[in-house]
Amino acid sequence: MPNPPRPHGVRHGARGQARREEIVRAAMEVIAERGYRGASLAAVAEKVGLTQQGLLHYFPSKEDLLIAVLTMRDEWDRGDRVSSDGNPMTVAQTVGVVEANAHRSAIIRTFSALLGESVTEDHPAEPYFRERYRRVRGEMAATLRAQWGDRLPSGLTPEEVAPLVVAIMDGLQFQWLHDPEGVDMPASFRAFLRLIDPEALA
Amino acid sequence: MPNPPRPHGVRHGARGQARREEIVRAAMEVIAERGYRGASLAAVAEKVGLTQQGLLHYFPSKEDLLIAVLTMRDEWDRGDRVSSDGNPMTVAQTVGVVEANAHRSAIIRTFSALLGESVTEDHPAEPYFRERYRRVRGEMAATLRAQWGDRLPSGLTPEEVAPLVVAIMDGLQFQWLHDPEGVDMPASFRAFLRLIDPEALA
């Protein structure tokens, strides 16, 4: 069996975990460049100085690597979404998320590309996005209800407004990725919140 | 030179134009299945009963075919967007567009997939989407101004609300493609219009 050069030693435990995270971040970069279908394990391996065989030691398949990318996003989301007391985040905190997103275009690009690809036939990220949207709409409705009760100032229910908040976040990301100078994503999101409640969030 | 079977004769003029449109529609289907990067000219050719060589007679490259797909969408948009008197469409007409979209998931799938891919590196559809968004935001601001003047009932300007209308349309399409039973796209869009003006569009 050939013994390819390994610039970094492969170990398990904490070192192995750090290496896995490094690979997942490299995969996110490759997806942002070429999409998931266009991504190759060879390109990911090259970014982290591994052979393709060495990469398969950490992630046995391309789909395993995709799942790790999506799981990492979920972990970030949990960090953003749940305050220290375990309650869902407040509406004001959603502004913080959008502001943070405006400083992490690489991550937003990866997930916008995956979202687009996920509507194509038999895409492995499709179940993830379907479930994610259901969950996020539910969480957003809880956030809206905690702030305004069963009717928002407009007379709409939290369940009517929740998909709109999610749609605004996704839709603004595409416009902003295409025209970062022309689209102020946090300012647009705050304008949307003024539509929901001109008083509370002016 | 081999003479491959041609189930349909290739001709120019009206027949050639119909054939081009048939090819563009087949390309849209293949993009909805596999994305643009994943689409092959061979797959498009097969759908319309042409050899790949026969297809190149109509579209010399894959990128030419992409441009034809995007141009066809612009032509549909012009049909939707401009009323018979040449003015930009009214806000009420935007509801009609969203309702029509809810009955053409194949087309929405193609363009949602292309939108997602277009944020990846050096994608040939990137300039199209960047320009399209600028134009559509401008047209939407004109539509809002025609209905409400320089300030909407919320106090926001047409230029502040225009990117939100566009974002809602795009974002709802992704949620609806992933969960057509769980997301009522036209109802959600009408709910958004009630946020803009609870009186005029209730």
C-alpha cells in the first residue's frame, strides 16, 4: 500500500476533532465555489493538505461530508437562536443574527448555494432543508408570540408572519450576495420589522 | 460524416424557432433536475430527440443555451409585468404573478436552482441575476410609488420596501418548493401586502 505524504499527522481525539472541523470548513469553501454537485473530495483534500484517501478516513463519502456541513450550521444556529436561559431568541436578537450574517458572506454563500441546489432532483440536502424550514418557522412563530401574543399589530397571527420573516432573511441574502454595495441587508431587515410593528422596533 | 437519425427534421424559419423553444424548455427541465453545472448538452439533446451534434446546430455552447433560458424568463416577465398600456404593473397584479407561479413549479424550480448556483464562483448566470435584481427593485419601487406616493402607510419609502417585496417572492418560493402542502405561497404573499397596507389590500 502506498504511503502518501501527510503534511499533518492524523490522530483521533481532540486533534482528530480539530482536523474534522478544518475539513468541514474546507468543504464549505469548495461548495461556495462550485456547489455541492460540482464539489470534489479531491478539491477538499487538497485544501487541507490531505490525500483523498486520507480524507476518506475522516468522512467515508461526499454525502457524509455534506451532512457534517449542515450539522455545523445547525450548531451555529443553536448558538444564535437560544439565549442563555434556554428560551427562543427575541425579535431584537434576530436583528443581531442578520447583522452577524452581513459579516460572514462566505458562510452565507455556501448555504445559499446549497439551498438553491436542494430543490433539484433527489438532492441529498433536500430532507435537511424541508425539516429545517418547518422547525425554523415554528421557532419564529414562538418568538413572535412571545413578543406580541396571538395577534401582531397588523392583525396577522404569528403563524402568518413567521414564514415571511424566514423568506425575508433568505431572499435578502441572495440580493446582497449579488450586490453587496447596493443592498444593506441589516437595514432592509430592520425596515421589514418596522412593517411588523412601527412602534416597538422603530 | 455520419448521418445520425433525426426523428424531427431540422429547419430554419418558424419551424426552427419552434425547435429552439422546445430545446430551451428541455434545458429548463434538465436544470431543474441537475442544476446548470450538472446539466449536460447530451441530456438536453436526448429529451428533444436530437444528437448532441444536432443540438449544437441550434446552440453552439452550453452557455448559449443558458442565456436562451434566462432570456425566455425575461420575456415571460415582460408579459407579466407590463400591462397593456405599457405602465409598470400594479401591486394587485403582483398577487396575480405569485398566484400564477404557484401553478408553475417546474419553472420556479429551474430559476430557484439557477439563483442558488449563481452565487458560486464565476457562474455564467451571475451577471444576469445581479442586473435582474437591480432592475426588478427599480420597477417594484415604481409600482409602489404609483400606488402610495413617496411614503407608504408604514412611513417607509418605496425604495425601502422594494427589496423586501422581491425577497419575499424569492424566499417563499424556496419554502414552497420544499413543502408545497405546508406553505400557501399566494396567501403568504397577501399577508405580506397587508403588512404594507392593512387598509388598501385587506
